[in-house]
Amino acid sequence: MTVQQALKLLRDVGLIVSWVGSGVHVPGRADQATGLRPLIEQAIEKTRVTIDFAGLTGETLLGALEEPIERIRRGRLTPESVTIRLLPDMSPADRRTSRAGSKAGDDPAVRDWVADIARRSARDIMEAVRELAELVPVQKVHVEARVIPLPMMFKMCLLNEEEEAFFGFYPVV
């Protein structure tokens, strides 16, 4: 696929707009962005909870899971099973994450920082979910993280076997 074909595809689905002499732009969307947390809260109320997440670090998913997991711990939600599969991009050679601002450019320290966030987020999610099997009566708990070497330019979350989906692009600065 050529760059022009890719731009045409993005234009056809409404993700970009372009004007001769003005370049290509992402159009303004809804006044209020849709967050992942309401979708997670709704999904986790089911008897069988399945969450598949792919993204740069998993930090978004960690934040969205905090309150629902606490509700399970306190017995306010009682799912029979919780399955979470993570696909964080923890490639240390990733040059997409770089320093912005007056000292813009590739910076190994920034890449290491992002990789550390990915490791911590995956670890914290895995610990919190595994804890559900030990502390509360969740019959089946499964959590796994698999590192993928693909560049993540988006975050995606499939909830309860594709009952709901969340997809968003990372901003390019």
C-alpha cells in the first residue's frame, strides 16, 4: 500500500480531512471523549468477564480497572470468572516514543521510561487480578501478558468476547 492509498483509505472512513495547500488534518470529534472506564465498569458486571487489551503500556487499562476490581474485592460485584489478556508493546528499541518540546528527538531514557511504565502496568494488573482468586470467591481467574514486537500506534480493548470494543489512536506530537 502506498502512502497516498493509505491517506485515501483514512479519508474515506472520515479519520482525516485534507485541503489542497493546507495538508492533512484529523477532524475535530465529539466534544467529550469516550473513556475506557465506563466500558470496563459495564463489562465487569457480567458473570463471565473477558478483557483483551493491546496498547503501548497498559497504563490506561490499569487505571480503568482500579475501581471495578475494588468493587469485586468488597463483594459488590460477583463475577464467576475474570480473564484478562494483555498485549503491551515493551520493545526497548521503539523510537516512536521520544522527547518532545525544545529538546525533541530520540532519547533512550524516554524509551526506557515508557518500557518501565509498560512493565509496571502489566505487573500491577496481573497481581490485582490474581489476588481476586485468593481474596474473594471468583471461581476462575486467568491473566496473561504477551509481549508483541509490533509498533503500537493505537490502544484497543475488546470486552466480553467482542461484545464491546474500545479503539483509539495515540496522538502524534
